[in-house]
Amino acid sequence: MSAEERFLLKEIENSRKKMLILAKEKPLFSMEVVEISQYLDYLLNQYDTIKSEMINVS
């Protein structure tokens, strides 16, 4: 596993936890929850791109 993958997985987990905490404290449509959700989507897309590239190289 590359350093980039490890970083993304750690960041995904941290963002997921932060989103869950925020979602308990604030409405789901609040700016904070929406922003962390969008950031999490971005991270997941980045991770998926890396994994897809690895499969295509193999």
C-alpha cells in the first residue's frame, strides 16, 4: 500500500468520524455537515481513482 493510499484511508476515516459527530449536533443540511460530506466524497473518489489505476496497470 502506497503512502498516498494510507494517507487517504486515514483522512477518510477521520472525516467520516467528524461527519458523524457533526450530524448528531447539527441539522444534516447545515453548512458544516454538507462541507465535510463533500470533502469525504472527494476523498473517496480520489481513493477509487488510485485503486482503479492500480488495477488497470496490472
